[in-house]
Amino acid sequence: MEKIIVCVDMDAFFASVEQQDNPALRGKPIAVTGAGERTVITTSSYEARAFGVKTGMTVYEAKRLCPHLILVVGDNRKYARICTQLQEICLRFTPDTETYSIDEIFLDVTGSHHLFGGPENLARAIKTMVRNELGITCTAGIGPNILIAKLASDLAKPDGLRWIDEAAVPSVLETLPLKKLWGIGSHTEEKLRAMGITTCGQLGRAPLSLLTKKFGINGERLRAMGNGKLDRSVEIVSPEPKSIGHSITLPQDIWKRDEITPCLLRLSERVGRRARRYGYKGKKITLTVRYADFTTFTRQITLSASTNDTGEIYRYAVAILDGIRLRTSVRLLGVSLSSLGKENRQMILFQDAGQEKRAAMARAMDAVNDKFGEHSITFASTIGEEKDHKVISPAWRPSGVRKSDV
DNA sequence: TCTGGGGTCCTAGGACCC
DNA sequence: TCTGGGGTCCTAGGACCC
């Protein structure tokens, strides 16, 4: 049986929320940014997009295109709250939902759409509820799988509704540029272009041998995508996280070890705290360094026992740093914890009194920070650092470990 | 005033073991 | 004297997404 998948995608989400909150911003070109000095545009309103303002642009570039652009620093809590409300709306139509990102939800309505008068009426009902209850617009795409549902919503933006059923797929894909497909980025697009393939229709007809020669095992998947097929269902249960990390682009490039280590401590603290709050421990510590010239590399270390202790994460991050001869000044630093496992809080056995004390101190610090906000209590050597800017990533998910980003 | 921050998945190549 | 083949684990990097 043909599946019916709906993709609900909020229109210019962060910008729409800000315009809804502040009537003075409505109808104007606005852009939401992070709080840091070297930030980029996270989302822009459609009024700003008309000037060519796009996600990922520097503020400088955006201002050049649109001198009257109004900049708003993003407020994570607000977006998270609205995402949760959006989830609640979608759950009225089916329990089979996947919150793919903060502004995007997939619904498998194969078994439920008939209760609401069919897929289009169901999608229209969601759109109406979102507008009435959240005050902003969204676009709904309907298709036989996630790939097509997502494509339908992209093509119908903003405030649109589009259903591409199985029979309509070939004609829609025939002349569609490759990059419009979810999963084909600029690198794959360029490789395919070099092979003379520029549209999805061409990709779907390309000889399999040619594609597998160039892309290996991915060749088969690519050709299927060209034919509008994707073997991935709506994931109702969110998977366990694989890594917990934080990174920061520094206000200025730095070089000295004693400028770098306080940043590593601060990042380690955020990583450890998030891991502890959600009961994860990890065995791998990864340090990411980006030089002023934007070249980026990672080095990791595997521990004999997993940890979520700030001090331990920090010590290993510094150990990695000490093994690197920095080529030039550093622009970005990142610390991440992976090879995660759930910590069993009932089974924590302390090797010695010192370890127990450190764990108790970490819990106390976490409690104070939870109550009074980030960095109410911190390690002495991080005092005097600028406050962490709380930029929410669009890949944030409203449940599970990532919720702590808010 | 060039280029954020959060992730996942895949692959190549080396180490190591039998 | 000069050397196979397979499996697995690990690290680093790259592509992609929002």
C-alpha cells in the first residue's frame, strides 16, 4: 500500500516567531542571529529574503544587500516552546510523528488520514491550527515517502500545501535540479554534473554501473533518489544520542596555550554538565581546532573508562592540545564526548573518597546552574570569560539530551 | 567586519590478530 | 630470507542536514 507521509515545515521559523512576538517587526526585513561577535544569519524573514539575505551569510554581507535589515538575537526558549506546541498539534492526527528538527515534523498518516477526510484535509487542518494557536504559518508537503513529502513542502513554501502522489513523482522529478533533493549537497551535485547529470530525471535513468563506479555503495541509493525513492521511514522513537559536544568561534583568534585552556575548560564544563544531566557517560574525547584560515582538524583520545566529569574531560582535552604543534592562530575550539552509554546512577561505585567528592561537587554545581542559569557557578579560571551565547542550532530536537541546549 | 553551532553517517587507511 | 588473507577496531576527515 502506498504510504502517506506529511512533512510540516515552519516558514522562516525563528524570524516568524520574532515578528509574531513584536508587531513592530512585522512586514519588515529582519534576520535572527547568534549573540557572538562573529555570528551569521540563522534565519531571515521573507521580506529580507527578497533582498537576497540567506541563512549562513555574515551580518556584514546581509547588511550590504539589505541596509535596513533589522537584526534580532535569537531566543532559544521561545522557539523550543513553540516547537513543543507544534508537536502537540501534530499528535492530534497520528501518534506516528518524528520531530526531525526544531522547525520540521514528519507524520506517517497512512492509517489515520481517512479519519480527517484524506491527506489534504488533514494537512489543511494542521495549517489552520498552527496559524490560530501559534500565530505563524507553516507549509505542508504530502508524499509517498519522506523524500517526496519534504520536496513537496520545499516547493510549496511559504504558507503552502502540496501533495505529490506516487503517480506524479516522475513528472515532478524530470526537470528538478539535483540540489533540491534532500541528501544531495553541493559536492555530490558537482560530481554528478561532471558526469553530465544535472536533473533528478537524468539521475534516475543513469546506468547503475556508472554511479557505483563513482559513488560506491551510495550509487544505488542515489539512483533510487533520482526516481523519488527513499528507504527511510518516520522514526517514531528518537534514537540514543551518539555524541555530546560544544564548540565556539572565539571573539578573536588566539594562539597562546594559556588563552586556549580556559576556553577548553568552559567547553568541557558544558559538555560534562549536559552529559550528567541526561545520565550519559562517554569513552572518547574529541578536540576540534579551526585555524584562522578556516582549515579544521580533530584529534581524539579513547579513555579506559567512560566519564562525564568536567575535570576529566578537560584534562584529556588539554592532553590532546599539548600533543599538537599549532601551525597558526586558532579561530574555533570544540570539545565533544562520544562512545556514549547510559550511566546507571544506582550502580555508581567510587574508587576513592576524592572521586566521590568531585562527583558530589559536580552535582551541586549542576543544581545551582540549573536553577540560576548557566555560569552562576563555574570554575575560577573561567571567571572573566565572556558569557556563552546561547545560539540554538536548527538541528536541535525538543526531546532527549539535546533539550539541554535551551 | 568573510565564513555559527549542533549533530549523523560513511570511508579510507593503519594497527593488530589469527 | 622477504612474506597470504581475512576480520575487526580505531582514527581522521568529509559530506550532509537544520
